[in-house]
Amino acid sequence: DLYDFLTTNIMLPLGALSMAVFAGWIMTRGDTESELAMGPGYGLWRVLIRHVAPIGIGVIFVANIW
């Protein structure tokens, strides 16, 4: 039961948060743009992955812990 709680409520949200921060803030714009090849939707993706995704993941993390 403890492992299930740790995995689903702690590790998965922290992993998602670390991936969003890495993709949005650490990887260069050129790397992500060429890898995704999204065209005009790339600017929206960049805003979402940098600002909206971490906030949403944080809310989910806090809600699961509460």
C-alpha cells in the first residue's frame, strides 16, 4: 500500500514536473523546435510547457498529498 501511494502520488507527478521543466527551460529552443517539428503551434507549446504545465502538475501533486 505504501509503494502504491509513493508511486502514484509522489513519483509520477515529480517525474512529470521534471520532464516539463527540462523540456521547457533546460533544452534549447532550437533543439525542441527541430525535434517536435510542429510549425506554427510551437510558440503555444512552449508557453504551455513552461508555465501552464508546471502549475497544473503542482496542483495535482498538492491535491494528491492533501
